[in-house]
Amino acid sequence: MLKCHLSRIMGEKRLKISDVARDTGINRGTITRMYNESATRIEIEVIDILCRYLSVQVGELFEYVDNTED
């Protein structure tokens, strides 16, 4: 599964969901779902905008976590 680190990154940069939505033009609901890790799909354009805005790489925003039990 993919883990989204948006909440951690925003916390480190002391950003609010409303700040990111206003500054990027991304729908507040989309950011909220990503922040709460409840998003089921995200447009590539949104990822591009967030990476540019937050000055992070895709690998810093998302992490693949193998949740299969051995």
C-alpha cells in the first residue's frame, strides 16, 4: 500500500490545509483526503503541484509499504 506523508511534511513546514489549497488551487477536499490518508486516487497533476509547492520529491511524499504478512 502507499503511505502519504503529506500531514508530516505540512506539519514540518507549519502549513494548514487551507494555506495549501489557497496557494496551489487544489481542491480543499482533495488535500484533506490526502492529509488523512483516505484518498483512493489522486491526479498526477495534483502530485506534481504538491511536490513543486512543498519542494519535495515524489518519494518523499509517498512511500510504498508492504503490508503482506509472511
